[in-house]
Amino acid sequence: NSTFQTITGSNGGAIYNNKKLNILNTVFKRIAGDDGGAIYNKDQLTIGNCILNITNAGGGITKCDGGGIYNIGSCEINNSTITESKSSLHGGGIYNKGTLIVNATTISKCDGKAGTGIYNNNSMTLNNCQIINNYQTNAENLIINHGEGWSEIFCIGSGIIFNNENAQAKISKSIIKDNTIISGYGNGGSYEFFGIIRNKGEMNILSCIF
């Protein structure tokens, strides 16, 4: 067994992978980085029986994605737990821009402005997973400048699971419950708050519990 603990890095706080990597029986705890708080994957990554706990992507004025994992390659996750992970932008638990397969894995208590648990920007398959007790504490604020001295704050709270335009997602035999999206009222701006799942692409859901 291996442990990475109390580490601060750049992209991939603990691991930056650009080849073929298998990670088994490993704990990542209190890891901070830019994109990919704990792990940044560009190529082929397999994760099995691992725990990612208290991992963070970005902070302060740095806006980063993937509190636990940032994937732009091929990533398969099996029998693992991602908990208390946070991103300052998208994908509190996982940000995916490649191919992502997640089996028998729990994502809980994560936080991000969109896709609090998972933000999918390409191809994702979830099977027999638990996406539970995630809580979005901050919405995504977009400032739209209309000219002539008038600007508007457009506040978006969206999705424990966010499936973006042109992305494909398959979710089966999974439990997605006890998750919270923030809500509020506009005061001089526009506010939109979407559901636990926000789908802008193609998504198939089969035999899940909400």
C-alpha cells in the first residue's frame, strides 16, 4: 500500500501522468494542485482500490478544474472513493475531457461550481457508483458586459453531474442522492439554478436510484 499526504504541486498535485500508469491500493490525502488536485492524466491511467480524500484544485484567484482527478486521456477507476475534494471551477471530484470509465466507486462530499461531483466534457461511463452527499457551496459567476457602463452578473448553479455540449454519458445501476445545489434570489443580476444532473449533450440513464 502507498500513501501520498500533505503535498502541494502544480497540475496534478501528487501525480502528472503522460504515459501508461496503474495506481492500486493507494491513499491520497490533503493534496493540492492546479488542474487535477491529486492526479492529472494525459494518457492511459487505471486506478483501483484507492482513496482520494481532501484534494483541491485551485484556490484564491486561481481557477482550476478537477478537485481529485483531471483527465484528458483514458482513465478507468474501479472500487475507489473520492471524498471531500474541491475545485475552484469545474469538477469537484473529477473533470473529464477524455474517456472516463468509473465502476463501483463512491464520490461524496465534493464541491465545485459546475459538476460538483463530475464534469464531463467528452465520453463518460458510470456503472454501480454512488454519487452522494455532494454539496455545491458556490455558483459560477459570469459577468456580461452590455456596453455603455451596464454589466450584469449571471449566476449559474448547475449539476452534481454536468454533461457538456457534444459530450456522451452513460450512467447505470448507480445511486445519486442526498446531493445539494445552492439556490438564491437575484439582486440586480440573473440567477439560474439547475438540477442534480445538468445535461447539454447525450446521456443515457439506466436502473439508477435518485
